[in-house]
Amino acid sequence: MITLEEKFAQSFIGEEAKQLAPRMEKAYRTLVSATGEGSDFLGWFDLPVNCDKEEISRIKAAAERIKRNSDAVIVIGIGGSYLGARAGVDFIKTPYYNQLAKDTPQVYFLGNSFSGGELAAVLELCREKRVAVNVISKSGTTTEPAVAFRAVRDFMQSKYTEEELKERIFVTTDAHRGALLSFARAKGYETFVVPDNVGGRFSVFTAVGLLPLAICGCDIDELIRGTIDERERFLAQGISHPACRYALLRNYFLETGKSCELFVSYDPFLRSYGEWWKQLFGESEGKQNKGVYPTSAVFSTDLHSLGQYVQQGQRILFETVVTEETPEGGYTVKKAAEDLDGLNYLEGASMAQINRKAFTGTSVAHSDGGVPVLEIRFEQKDERSFGELCWFFFAACGVSAYMLGVNPFDQPGVEAYKKNMFALLGKPGYEDLRASIEERIK
């Protein structure tokens, strides 16, 4: 179960916040009734209870085959096509999964940049290994993953016959159309579905996220169970659900000059989760010159880089700290015969206890310095909590965006950079734009 704690933000929440309640209730009703803009992309809302059981069975079967015949898996995708899976691996397993994996393959993520160095390094790491590939793209023509897939195909064809590749290349794409689907069918590769009514940043509970997570040994049934539980609470509790309160407070802070939200964790296991969260809120709300700017940090690490700004920089920030109810204790400080580092006063304290005190002390300091701090708690780093937390943020994002008056489920602005890039790379059909840009940058 996900809970919201406001004690380090309470002094910043004035009576005016109550005036946003009708707008929040309307946004909640709009989301639940599927009557708002973009409602044809609300498939994620009922996906937990309406998931394709046959598809889930095929995902599990494919994951088992991959685990048996592969030492490494290359997952190719960008944005929502990889962020959720990567966040899940780090959250449920560990950021050091590849180094610690024994009975499951190592997993490498490619196609999320144009870095030739990263591509070469991953292929070198896989050169002597048995390799499988999961390419994830709705169309197959998104440039970053398409370039990576072309390079990885060359690599795979140097290791395996075309017949062997049918057991080593798995495609997650549109169910009915697209270049990647046509290619997969022609080659005989097994395919999984990116549903038409689920946008990329909401797709972690489809094959997009479930296949890579199952390959890593995650229990995807428990993950889905977590999403079902949170959905049921959201419907049962209505506007009293903490996702609605969180959405209201985000809008209230924005209206009172806090235009930047810092997603904070006190555990590196959640670093990738922060990256996933940034896309969810940034792409959903950043339209029509509106929205809270989402960014992320890991404390206490980033207190030694960003801490000064948070404490005394522009007062445009509020923090959302995600914490675990029952973290592992880890190392317990022992008394030293010679107290050279002055830490004997911590004798008997676990790392979890020290971390919690760091959170409390920092939250008091930041609150005193003019930064509201919200705390969102999940139970523990496992599949069920991951499902609950992701669905919580999906719902909160939908309500928050509708409160802002924007469509949470489109992303018209991301096409601008692509058009310019295509023009500069010489893609046919973009000749006039290329000439215009080159004239501007002379």
C-alpha cells in the first residue's frame, strides 16, 4: 500500500489549497470515467484486470527459454520502451544485477542514445556469450533503437544462423502494423504486443516491461497483483486516495511559485526509478507552457553536489521523497578500540537507521530553508510494491494533468527535435528544412 506523508510540507500548505479540491475532484472523475482528452490511451487503467492471459503465458514461456539458452540479453528501446524495465530491475533486484546474476542472464539496454562507444562496449561484453535480443518499438522506425537494432542484427548474424536467430530475437511492437512487425513476421521472430491504447510511458505492465523483468527472474504475477491492489484502492477511496492528494499538492505548489519538483530517494536502488518518473510527468504535463518541471536526485549522495542549491538557491523547488517502510538494515556500526573517525556514538546503529535519520534531518533543514518535502512510502523493494508504486504515479499523473488542463496522454512537442535531426542527417523529404537550418547555423 502506498501512503503520503505531509508533515515536512504542512507549513507551506495554506487555506487556499482547499480551493483546488473541486478541480481535483473533477479531474478524478474525468480520469475514472474516461471522458477527458486522450482517453483512448487509458488502456493502462484497466490493464491489471483485463490483461491478456495468453500473452502473459507466452511472456513467461519465452523468458524461460531465454534463461535456458542465453548468458546475456540485449534490450533495445528508448523512453517508455526501456525506462520501466530498467527501473524494475534496479528496484526489485539491484543496480548490480548483471554482476550478481547467476541463474538468469545479464541484461544490457541499448537504443536509448546515439553513443557509438556504448554500443561497442555492450557488443564487446556479449561477444563470447550466448545472446538473445528483445527489440521494443511501436513502429520500428524510431531512430535511436532502429540504428541500434541494425547494429545488433549484424552482430547476431555473425554468431548465429537465420534459423537459430528465431530462438534468439524477440520483438515487442504493434499488434497489426508497422515496419518492425512486418520484419519480424518475415523472419519468423516471436512477437509481443504494445497495446494500441497504452502509451509508451504507461507501458511497463505490458510485454514492454514484463518480458525483460521476467527474464531477470522477477515474479510478474506479483507485479500485476500490486497494480490490481492499487487500482482497487484508487476506485474504492475515490478523491481521498493519496494519489489525488499528491496531484492537488503538486498543482498547489506550482501555483504558489514552486515550479520544479525534485524526486528524491535515499537509496541508489531507486535511481533508475527517478528516470522513469521524470518521463512520466515531464511528457504528460509539459504542454501549453504549463506543468511542473520534474528532476531527480539520490540523497545523501547528491546533498554533496546539489544540497547547497536546495538549501539556499531560488525558492522554486519542492521535494517528493520516495521511501521504503521496511528497508534492509545492512551493516551495523561496531565500537572501535580507537575512535579515530569519531563514530563510536553510532555503535549499534544499522545503515537503515542512519539513513532514516539523514532523511529526517535533511527534511527539517530543507523545510526550514523554504522547500516543502512530501514523503511517499511503499512497503518494500519487491514486485508487488513496484506494481503498486507505478500504478499510483500513473493515477496521480492523470489527475494532476487534468487539473492543469492538459492532455496527459499525448506528446506533440517531441517531434520538433526529430524533424530537425532528420533534416540534418539528410533524410529524404526534409531538404527544405535542412537548407533552412543550415542557413541559420552558418
